[in-house]
Amino acid sequence: MALEYYLVLSALLFTTGVIGVLIRRNAIIIFMCIELMLNAANLAFVAISLSLGEATGQVFV
């Protein structure tokens, strides 16, 4: 897959997490949405590091 697909997926996951944090009032759901946002950032790190051919982004994850 191309880098753009991974970055779009990461942006969608991050946006879903932000919307969940802003809308929900349950603490457990808010923590799950924060975890979703962190996983979206991790996906972006890995996708960019794979496209650059370096393992630096994968080390952060």
C-alpha cells in the first residue's frame, strides 16, 4: 500500500479519537479514545519510517 493510505487511515483514527473524547462523558470510553489517538500516531510513525527506509520511527513504537 502507498504511504498516503496509511496516513489517511491514521488521520481518520485520530479524528475518531478526538471526537470520542469531546463527546463522551464516561471515563473508560475517554481513555479508550485517547488510546486510539496514540495508536494513530504510532501508525503514522511506522508508515513514514517504512517509506523512508529507516527503522527510527519503528523504534519509537
